[in-house]
Amino acid sequence: MRRELFALHLPNPDRVQADYGVLSELSKGLSGGDILNICVNAIHAGSVDGKSARWKVTQEMLGRSGGGLGFYQGDC
């Protein structure tokens, strides 16, 4: 279910460089709202380039968006 939530909240897979399986394992215990916030924060972090064609979301951005939840393991 968490894998599907990441896919739902990250609707442009061509711009996502992440393994949804790993993300779903790392996000055990998080609510759907937590996952939405992680995705929104990562999308925001990935859309800072002046050229929208370069916008992307990486696994690291998603992990760091987990904040103090212990989501980011540093090697994901």
C-alpha cells in the first residue's frame, strides 16, 4: 500500500529517481498523510532549477523530507 501511495503522490515517474520498494520499507509506520508530506516536500526541493525541464525528485530528497521520523538512512 505504501508503494502505491508514493506512486500516487509522485505522478510524474519520468522525473522520479527512486526505488518505491525501498521507500515503502523505510516508511513503515508512517501514515498516508506523512507520505503525502514527504512527497510534497521532495517535489518542492526538486523544483528549484530555473528550467522546469530539469526538475526531478530523488530518493535522497524523499528520505530527507522525512525529517525527524528516522526515515532517511543516508545510504538510500
